Amino acid sequence: MDRKTFQNKCRKITKELIKKSFPELKKKRVLVFVPLFFRKAYSGLALWIPPFPRMLFLNKERSTESDSFLRGLLSHELGHQSLHFMRGLKKSIILASLYWLSKKVRRKEEDEANKLIIRRGYARDIYATTKRLEKIKTCGGIQKYYMSSEEIKSYAKKIGKW
Ligand SMILES: [Zn+2]
């Protein structure tokens, strides 16, 4: 699948996810891009820098992954946008800065994004995404910032969302 086709696919999935499960983002503009270059370890990125619209960036190297993987990845990035929305701009800016400075803040932010989408019914998708990323060597260095597939499963079971 070429980059443009993958970008269109991601846009379509994102639109469906927002419609179904992210009501707070329905009236917001969320743009989805698959850029030419992306850092190897990363699969996606959620950005909100006003006055620009909310944006998601996806790594084109994930274009061969399953639909469930992509739903997990895109719902995770939308989870970040929902957290931004609920916090408002000031808090989001402070947290975005701390995200890159503090390992603890970063881990907590990633946990919150995953827990939000698990509560909204995407446990099996983010499980599939995480399970796969745990196997991709180039992603190994950043996995410590994320819930493991087993942590996802046990959290989902605990709250009755598995
Ligand atoms: Zn994230």
C-alpha cells in the first residue's frame, strides 16, 4: 500500500472512530497525515498547537499492519486528543512540556490515553497493537513508556471491558 492510500485508510478509520466513540471531538477538526519521514521507533503522534487544527501523524511503516492494529493505534492517538480537549489549552501545554522532560509524566500520559480507550471499548484493538509493537525491534526502546499487552488485558478485565 502506498503512502497516500495508507493515509486515506487512516483518515477513514479515524472518522469512524470519532463518530462512534469520541463525541467530544465530533465538532473539532482532526487532520490525519502520513508524512514521508518518521522516527523509526514511533508509530503515531498526536499534536494540538492552536491555531492549527488537532493533528494525528502516522508512521508509513505501519501500513502493512492489520485493521485491528490500526484501530488500536488511531484510537490511542485520539485518546491523547480527548485528554487535551478535556484539560484545555493551558494544562495541555504544561503537560506536553513535562511529557518530554519527565519519564514519569510520559508514562502516566500514555497510561491515561490507553485507559481512556479501553473504557470506550477498544481493549482488544490496543491489545493487538501493543502485542505487535512488542515484537518490532525498532520500537523496543520506547515500550517502557506504555502499558504492556498483559497489563492492558488485566486492566480491561478488571473494569469489565475485555
Ligand atoms: Zn501515546
